[in-house]
Amino acid sequence: MARPIDVLPKAHLHLHFSGSMRHTTLLELAERDGIQLPEALVEEWPPQLSAADEKGWFRFQRLYDVARSVLRTEADVRRLVREAAEDDVREGGRWLEIQVDPSGYAARFGGITAFTDLVLDAVASASRETGLGMAVVIAANRTRHPMDARTLARLAAQYAGRGVVGFGLSNDERRGVTSDFAHAFAIADRAGLLLAPHGGELRGADNIRACLDDLGAHRLGHGVRSVEDPALLERIAASGVTLEVCPVSNVALGVYSDLTSVPLPQLLAGGAQVALGADDPLLFGSRLEGQYATMRAAHDLPDETLAELARMSFRGSSAPSDVVDLAMKDIDAWLA
């Protein structure tokens, strides 16, 4: 019999802040404040999405912005973080790096510094309450000016070693020029932060190379389309760059037609380090355990492969050595 996935120890490296919200919490907060949600977030949830064109991405981003709008109070933020931690623990999570762009919440919560303080305090509290190791990746928005990214990189640098472990770059990969964000990533790099821009989902090998060459990426948010270029995949495998692969969102956004088309076996065969992530469970309807379960079913993965995916998630993380060592032992025990 296949071993239960919910007790396999995992590190979660690709989870967006508002996108981590429980659907039930979204509905409850919206009702509390009289916020009219679109049907795609109510009766039609999870929504039917596509990012094949600009209109499709705009619809996806609009739903994300609507979901973010229900976070009105400090208690709402703390609840979101605590519930995200509880959900990961329930599914075998031992370590979570949650990604947030503070500028998207600054107007309501007193500025980017005040909001970052709130998130870090909420993360520390949730970690104590649930036992889940947690950290924050601050991400810039590539649809905004690169100067905004520099501001966020300086913010992330100020909190390096105090709960912030990385710096990212998110939103529509087809927008903006990746190299324009090199200065921001240099700021983060000098602070010793892990560099984890999105790349290789909506665009292919060209943007992955830009993330590696211009931004110095240590991890790639998605990176799944590196499989299209054998030389690039070989480079990624040799360098040890971890790919944060999110299968369910890849299919939901139209990058692949179905789960059997997500090229996880090819990435692994090419030697890539892969950490499965849930991306935005609120919009895609699947959390961390679901990524493992769908890939097991779609590709008939043996438990040895699932165990190695779990190990790679810790190797690619910024988790402390004691967390990693214990997780590795428990992964071996799960397999044994």
C-alpha cells in the first residue's frame, strides 16, 4: 500500500500570503464587512483560470486583489498566518517560507515597515503555537517600477536574520524586464538573503537565464519550463538551484493541459532539485499535500521518489540545521 502523504515531513517554499487564506475564512471575513465577492470566489470556487493571455492574467490578479481586500485588521493578518501554519502542520509540514509583498498592504496597515513588523510578529506567534518552523520571503512586484523593488530589497535587508530569509520577484512574468531588477537583487544578496525570483512558468528558457545571470537566483519560483532546454536544465542541476514547482497552479493557469503533462519526471531525470509548492491554495483549491498526491497519481511516482522530493524541499530551504536533520531522519522512517 502507498504510504500516507500527510505524515511525510515536508518543507513548503512557495506559498503566497493572501493566496494561503482558507476559502472559509475568505467567505467569513467578506460577510463580516459586507464585501461582495465575485461568484468565482463563492459558488464557482475554485475559479476557472487561465493565464494564456493578458486578459486571463488580469482576471487571476483581480481575484487575488479581491481576496486581499478582506484583510482589514491586525487580527485578520494574524488569523491568516496561524491558519496557514495549521494547514501545513496538518499535511506534514515542518518548515514554511511564506512570501509577501508588503507594498500591497501598506496603505491599510500603516506602511511597509509597520506591515512587515506585523507579519513577522504573526509568524513568530504562529510558529510557537503550532510548532511549525516559519520564515518570510519579501517579494517585489515586477509590474511596478524597479525602484519600488529596491525599496523592498532594502526593507528585506533590514530584517535579514530577524525572520526574513529571502527576496523574490512575483506577478506576471511576461511584464517588465528582468534585468531591470538586478540592482534590487544585489541589495538583497549583500544582506545574505536567499534570492528566489519567479521565472520559467509563463515564459521559458530566456527568462530563466535572466533570473540566473542577472538576478543571481538561488531558487526559481516555478522554473518548470527549464525542461524545454536540455543545456539549461543541465546547468540548473549542476548549480543546485532549487525549482519551486507548483503542479496544480501550472495546470490551472494553462501552462500545461493536465497534470500528466507537468514534466516533473523529466526534471528529476535531468538532475534538478525540486520542491513542490502550493502557490495560492485560495485560488487553485489545492494545498501542499495535494501537490504530492496529484503528482503521485499523474506519474505513478513510487514512495521513494516522494521521499526524495521531501528531502529536496529541505535542502532548498533556509531551515535551521536541527530542523533539517530531524526531518531527514523522519523522512527515512516514513520510507522504512
